[in-house]
Amino acid sequence: MKKEEKYTTIHYQNYLELDKLLSIQNNRSAALGENAHDETLFIIMHQVYELWFKQIMTELDSVCALFREERVDEDNMNTVLLRLKRISTIIDLMIEQIKVMETMTPLDFLDFRDYLFPASGFQSMQFRMIESTLGLREGDRMTYHGKSYKIAFTEPQQARLEDIENNGSLFELVERWLERTPFLQLEGFDFLSEYRQSVHHMIERERKNIQESEYLTDRMKEIRLKMLGDSNSYFKHVLSREEHERLIAEGQNRLSYDATIAALLINLYRDKPILNIPFNLLTELTNIDELLTTWRYRHAQMVMRMIGNKIGTGGSSGHDYLAATAEKHKIFKDLHNISSLLISRSELPQLPEDVAKKLGFYFSTGRA
Ligand code: HEM
């Protein structure tokens, strides 16, 4: 059917189904007791968040679908980047919106809090879908009185969450994409051995600076040399595949060895045109993780202000539980940790001319 044939006019009110949308802010306090003025705000705030969650899921699902394609070309990568940026911008706004919730005073909240019981953000299916699609695994979550977070949901919802967990999260898709990057197999350039040498030079230079310093006492030199020894062994650990795999088995690392090395290379040579988009993409993932953590802290702070140390309507310890999720529920920690492996531009191994030339263009198009 042609576009003109399908075309009909529509009124704003109908297009947005406003009659429906504006008829679902129903205060339970009004239905069950005396209307509490601030309950409308409380309902609207949650509904607005759920709408933003829906938009985030729309973006995440499309990004995952693009990553699932056999060949993730640069056109797709640009789309992925734009959509991830949209997600960060939404979470930024979600953090700001907490201020609106905080215009309600704790005493006004108490006017209707009892009517909510046992409803809680704990039962937000979309929030759990976002976490799991990004890559938060069941085993990495806080437990709920020793039980799975899933007990807050119906059986079909639990099955849906399991499906998301088993079907490749964004973390796993990005990991696979990093492992497939062609950047590591550049003829005539063994990135890892060049990088190892640079790290060695950097550490030796720092050792010399400490030993020759006129301003450090012998005791201070001793302490600093010990710290330098620790960072030397840190680099050695990270650069060894066996050691890296041991840390993964112990749960200290998550990102595979090959993916970590690819992410390191992308970060170090991010000024090369071919690596711009991959670098921005990794940065955007760390942004999302950081913003989500900030939202968790802000939400926990707001909860402290509203209910102090009372338990939540969902039955958790309230503030303490929420503050703990901010630390524990980080997803892209391994990408943040790449910063500990960076060396300064002046120490960076020089790329052979032909390799530098190759990194100036996009691999998949073969453009010259
Ligand atoms: C007066 C305002 C609020 C209070 C006092 C409050 C309180 C709490 C508490 C105590 C929990 C822990 C679970 C429990 O035991 O219930 C929780 C979880 C949660 N809340 Fe809120 N909340 C408020 C507003 C909001 C808003 C506006 C949202 C937006 C959707 C929200 C989303 C969530 C989510 C997603 C969780 C689950 C967090 C997790 O388990 O990681 N909350 N809330």
C-alpha cells in the first residue's frame, strides 16, 4: 500500500491516547481512606519512570539485535552508538527527576504509605529486564532474604527473565564483538609484545625516578618501590592469559582475555580513525554503568530521607540494601578497569607505517 493511501488525519488527543493515559492516576488513599494530596505525584513519578524504562528497553533490544548480526559494520556501529547515547541521556534525566520526588516530605508520604503495602519498586519487571539485558547475572546480584530476586514475579515473568539471562546480554555480545575485532592480527605488529616492552620501560623509568629522587627519604623510597613492585606484578597478571582466566574463575574478572586485550588496544590507539567509534562505544557503556550506579545511590539517599532506616514495603532492609546494590550491581567494571592498564601516549609503541595506514580506514568497507 502506498503511503498516501494509508494516510489519515489524527487528533493529538487520539494519537497519544490521552484519555487512557490520564485516567490511570488513581489514588488508593482516596479509594480506601482520605485522599492524600501527594499520592498523585508518587504515582505519576513511578509511571514516568516506567515509561523511560520502556524506552530504554526499546533501545537495548535494538542494540542487541544489531550486535547479534554476523557482521557488525560501521553503519550499524554508528546507530548502536546513537542509541546507547540516548540511554545515557535518559538515565541522566532519571537521576535529575529524583529531585521532584523529594519535593514530597516524609510526613506527607506517611499519609498514604500504608496503602501501598506490599507494592515496591522491587517488583518493577522492566527495571530487572534492563539490568539483565545489560548483563547483570543472577549470581552477581544481592539475594532477597537468601532467595532469588525473581520471587517477586509471576511464573511467566520469571520465564521471561530467564530467557533474557540465557540469550546473550549486551555484555556478552560486546565481549564476542571485541574478541572478533581484526585489530589484534595486524601483520608485522605484535601488539602485546610491544605493549609489554613499553610497560617494562615505564616501570623501570619510575623505579629510577624514585631511587634518584632528592626529595624522598629512604623509608619513603622503600614504600614507593614496594608499591611499584605491586603494580609491576599487576601488569604481569593481566598480561598472562592463564592468570586472567584464573581471576575469571575466581569471579574477580569477567571480560575474557582476548576481549580485554582488544579493549586495551582500542583505548590506547583511540585517535586512529578506525578505532574512534569502538572507543566511543566502550566509553558509552561505562557511562551507562556509571549513571545507573549514580541513580542507585540517589534513590538510596532519597529513601533514607523519606523513611530513614525503616524496612521497605517490599520487605528489604531499605536504604542499606539499596546502597549495597549500587556497589554490587555494576556491570561493565572490566571496562572501567582498562584505565589501570593505560600507559601515556609518549610510552605508546609506535605503529609500523602500513599498520598506521590500515587503522586510518574502516576494515569492512576496504575503502582506500
Ligand atoms: C518516596 C519514594 C520512594 C521510596 C521511599 C522508595 C523506597 C524503596 C525501597 C525501600 C526499596 C527496596 C525494596 C523494598 O524493600 O521495597 C526500593 C526499591 C526500588 N525502587 Fe523505590 N522508592 C521510592 C521511589 C521510587 C521511584 C520514583 C522509583 C522509580 C521507578 C523507584 C524504583 C525502585 C526500584 C527499581 C527498586 C528496586 C531496586 C533494586 O532492587 O535494585 N522507587 N524503593
